[in-house]
Amino acid sequence: MEKEKAKDLGFAIGQMLEKVRQQKPLLHHITNFVVMNDTANVTLHIGALPVMAHAREEVAEMVAAAGALVLNPGTLTPAWVESMIVAGRRANELGIPIVLDPVGAGATTLRTQSNLRLLEGLKIAVLRGNSGEIGAVSGLGGEVKGVESIKDVEDPEEVARTVARKYGLTVAITGKRDVISDGQRVIGVDNGHAMLKTITGTGCMATTMIAAFAAVERDYLLAATAGLVCYGLAAEMAASGAKGPASFKAALFDNIYNLTPAQIAEGARAYYL
Amino acid sequence: MEKEKAKDLGFAIGQMLEKVRQQKPLLHHITNFVVMNDTANVTLHIGALPVMAHAREEVAEMVAAAGALVLNPGTLTPAWVESMIVAGRRANELGIPIVLDPVGAGATTLRTQSNLRLLEGLKIAVLRGNSGEIGAVSGLGGEVKGVESIKDVEDPEEVARTVARKYGLTVAITGKRDVISDGQRVIGVDNGHAMLKTITGTGCMATTMIAAFAAVERDYLLAATAGLVCYGLAAEMAASGAKGPASFKAALFDNIYNLTPAQIAEGARAYYL
Amino acid sequence: MEKEKAKDLGFAIGQMLEKVRQQKPLLHHITNFVVMNDTANVTLHIGALPVMAHAREEVAEMVAAAGALVLNPGTLTPAWVESMIVAGRRANELGIPIVLDPVGAGATTLRTQSNLRLLEGLKIAVLRGNSGEIGAVSGLGGEVKGVESIKDVEDPEEVARTVARKYGLTVAITGKRDVISDGQRVIGVDNGHAMLKTITGTGCMATTMIAAFAAVERDYLLAATAGLVCYGLAAEMAASGAKGPASFKAALFDNIYNLTPAQIAEGARAYYL
């Protein structure tokens, strides 16, 4: 019966993917320097359009054309955080969903506080981070070294639910099992592959995947699930023939581009918990 | 007879490519964060040397050693545009050709106005953009969403010729057929492949290709044609074995590096219109 | 007997590699935009953890968690150099080794002077550059165009020894033969491949490789040798099947990840000179 439910979710996700490809939403990223190229490519591969724009002078105008706004302070400075606030406020006014990726929260005071400022000053639709990062912004445990979770929160389901309720948003804690909650419902996603840990920016790419679906599906619990299922499934398929991280990454990108609703219906491993 | 003409152009382009590889001109880029790595690699693959330098304090000195200057305000801020002006003025003094890529012109006021400022304040050798971007800087139609042309200008030949005359430069409007004009002559380039639309930065890479040839060929109509023929041809060859965007991109880069005058003479599809 | 000595060094390097993979040191990079993604990936592939952080407000806190600090002013501005100084001072206080990559020193006054400021204001563990760059910071010859050495120093062994003594650090001059000296001992590394010159950021990646070993081995002459042997060996293996620069780069990354102590013991070509 679990398998049946997964198939139902998988079928719904396949339909969402077709919506992304038909609507081609613009994903406005204010993101870090490390992943700009990769997340722009992932945006195109899943079927959306990327734009990277961070100048305070243009972000409010740019976001108005977007289907979703990605805020990723992975190489933050205070000036970039200001631009994120400006863009985020405009997105909130226009009802455009914001996906926040609190890269490295917990590693420094600047990162923790900047992410809290974004969380508290803006209406965020989806917050996606690793276990240590979500622990850091919630004060519920976990530990971060650089941008890596080196100590996970003890009960991710409980943490996800608590943070979701506190801020009125959907939380996705990614890891071996991804745990997603909107405060009421909780979904676990078992798609993914250990090879993802061998390349940089995999969390940031997962965030972009979620944003593509958030632009076409207003039930953000389902949108986040869709992004993580598609991403994890593409990674699983990529791992089989890979000789190492670089060939894995190339196959991951190719598979995101080639992903079909039939593959998703067959391979999705997402369950209500 | 069209085919004969194409062969003549192809032969000339092969000779220009050999000049690039012999002279190894330095291409000074002031460009966007998304494509810095890709355009530095493309610079090396076609046979030139890349440098990325944007500090106001050094750009005038750096550009003095360059064979061409690429200005690409794809992730612009006002401070970066200032550096572009400083570098551009010095390039103009020294007779070093400037290639401008007006990324996202038309998407925001900042982008449109900054590109107009560069066009009007500097002597540009080649302006390369997609149809929407060239439409935006000329006021002759077209529409841009993010950095994508979502509505092309109606008559690209006429627009190219008009913009070229207005600013006294060579215009390249890239798309399914690239249209290049210096205000008098108009060349169409049919090389290229639809897979180029599946990866980010393809326009920026085309601009870098043009800059490599502009550094060795002062007839900028021919230089722009050479860049676009070589780029499009490498893309065509890359598409045949590609399993998706990432394997296509790797093959594109490999093919740019391996491109021979014989392949160009055989495969060039460039015609005076 | 030379071969025997190389085997001894190779055996020691294999052991160091296992230490990197066990300890997974954090490598804090303040580096250039062109290579951020590549050097983060290389950090992961060799077995360490990357973080890229440049905000003056957080670098002192971030570096405190690091095993090594990489300073690479390849796309410098004065503000970034300030952050490097702040991070470097804290690293010095804590005894965390700093690896400096003087990208483009000699190309502009800003680059030469900024690198001299870092060299003179901080205690650097390893200085790695191409021949022209090391010549420029030492005033001992060499010439740089953009970021390329276009005229090498005449006697790299002598230059390496002299610079090492002057600043009390280990110098690695990379090229066809890498020359490494701590002022007393001199090691030559013959691993590497000409294909490295066809892609961007290969010097920067070599610097990251050195930093991974400097984080686990306080004899920086050996650490630098280890980084360059592993990097060069991975490049040699990558070159055999490569069809061009992009497939070479992917194989290089895969090989760094898959490198074994046995391969190193067999393939290391490092000799005391």
C-alpha cells in the first residue's frame, strides 16, 4: 500500500513536470557564485528559464517577471542580503513564491543572522537546507562545518513540522531521506544517491528544482516533494554508469533534461509519514 | 552559387582561425558570474588567452595588453558598469576592439540603460545579442524575459542594418539564423543547433568566439561571422552523439578545441544576404 | 636510485592522502569567480570539505573552523584583498596554514602590489604560482600576460629557494617540471600533462590540492609535493582517453576522486634535486 501511495504521488509529480515544461516559468536567482552556472543549467534542464540578478537597482523589477524567487546566501555579503530583502518584499507583494536555501547557517554569526532575517522579514514559501542548517536556523540542534551538516538534528520529522509551523512555510530537510513538512503533513523522499555528496552545490541545485515546481504548484508541500523526487531520481539513474563525480554530474544533468512522467511514476519513492 | 560563396567564406574563416591560434590574443573579459568559467574555457579552446578582471583600479592597465575587450553586463551592478566604461575608454584610445553583449537588455530599466550607456559612451566594434536584446537597445521591437528573447524583432536584417548604421558598428543578432551587418553588408549564418538552447551562457560564449576573431581581423563583419560559424559548427558536431545538455556541452568544448580549417571550409553555412 | 627515492616519496604521499580522506579538513577559500565551482569540486574529490566565504564580517569566524586557508586574488578588488588580510591574520593567530596563489601578479600594478601585501603582511605557508607570477612577486624575472606566464624565470630552482628564504615559506613554481623549495630542500615534480594548459583554472586547482595536504601535513614542502604529484598523476591518467579539453577535465576530476595510494606509489615522479 505504501508503494501504491508512492505511485499516486509519482503520477501527480509527472503532471507537475509537464506543467513546468509548458509554462517555462522564469526563476529569478539571487544566489552564490559557486553554483550560478550549475543552477542556471538545472533550471533550463528541468524546463524553466533562469535569470541571475542581484543589483539592488533592478531586483524588484526583475522578480516581477518571475514564477519563483530563489534566495541563496551561500557567498553572502550584507549588500547581497539587502538585495534579497528588496526582491523578497516585491515577490511577497506579487504573491510570487520564495524558496530560501540557508547555505552554511550555523557556520558563522553572519550566516545564521542573515538567514533569520530573511526568514523573519519575508514570507517564505519553502525553506530547504541540510539537517545542520535547519537545526541552526531553528535552534533545534544539528551542527554545520563550512556548508556541511556534521551533526544532524535528532528527529527531522519533528523539527520540520515545528519550523514549518513557526514560520508558516514548507520545510524540506534534505539528506539520506528527505523530510518535508508544511506543519501538518509530512512526506519522506527516499530518492537520491550517495554520489551527490561528491560534488559541490547539490543542495543548491535541489533548491532550484523545488523552485521550478513551486512556480507551477501552489501546494508547496507537493512542489518541494516533486523537486526532490525528480532530482533524486535523476541522480539514481546517473550513478549507475558514472566513473566518478564529474561523469556523475554530467549524467545527472542529462537525466534531469530527459526525465519523463513515466520514469517518475515508476521510480518515485515519496511517502506520507 | 550560394554554396560556392559559403565555401569562400569558410576558407577565409579557416585562415582566420589559424591566425587566432598563432597570435594567441589576450581576451580581457568584464563579464557575468554565470559564465566566467565557460567563457574562459572557450577562449582557451579556440586558441586565445583569457583574463577576467573587473577592478576599476586595474582594468585600464589590463586591457592595454589585450587583443580584444568583452563587455558583458549579465550580472551587472552600477560599479561594474563603471569599470566597463573605464576599460572601454582605454580600449578605444588604444584601438583595441570591444565586443558588447547586452545580456538581458529589455528585462529591466537598469539593464537597458546600462547597455545604452555603453553603446553611446564607447566605440563598440561588435554588438552581439539575441533578437529581444537587440530590439530593446534599438527600440525596434522584440521582448525579453530574464535573459531570453520571448518575442523576436520582425525583420532582423533591417534591424541589424539600422542599428549598425546608428552606432557605426557591426551587429550580430543570433538565433536560428544569425544575422550580421555592418550597416552595408549583411551576412546570414545557418550553423548552430537547437541543443544550444538547453544550456546556459551560449550567447555569452558566442560573444567570446567573436572577440577571439575580432582580435585578429579588423573587418569585424568577417570576424563576427567567423566566430559564429565556428561556434555553430562545433555545436552541430556536438549534437550528434549527445545524450543530453551536459554531454552536448562537453562535446561542444572539445569540438571548438579540435576544429580544423578543413571542417570549416566543408561545414560553413554563411551567406551574403 | 632516483626511482627508489621517487617511490619513497610516493609512498609517503599515499599515506598523506589517506589522512586527508580520514580527517576531511575544511578548506576555506577566498578565491576568484572563475574557479570557485571547480576548486570546490576538487576539494571534495580529494577528500576535504570546501567553503567559499569572502565577507569581511564572517571570514575570521569561518577560518577558525578550517584546516587551511586558500587566498587567490584572481578576480581581486581592494575590498576582497581586505577580507583576505582579515582572514589571514586570524589564520596566523590560530596556526592554520595559508596557501597563496598570486594569480596574474605582474600583469597589473594592483595585482603585483596586492600579492606583495599578502606576502609581507601575513605568514604564508605555501606560495604557488606559475613562473611568471613568482618572478613578478620576487622581482627575479619572468613575464605575465593576463594570467599566463609568457616568459619563465631563468633558474626556477634558484628563484624558488631565494623566495622561500626571503619570506620563510615553501614556494611551488608550477610548469612542465614543478619546482618546490622551502629554502633548504628542493623537490622537482615531473607529473602532469600538456592538456592542463587547455583548460582554465588549472593553477588554482593545483593550489587547492596543495591546501588539502597542508591541512594534514606540517612539512609544507612535502604537502606541496603531495598536492602536485596527485594532481599531475590524475591529469596523466585523464589525458589518455580524452577527446578534448572538456572530456579531459571530467576525467581529471574523476581520477582525483578515484586516486589510490597504490597508483601514487607507482606513478609519482618527484625527486629531491
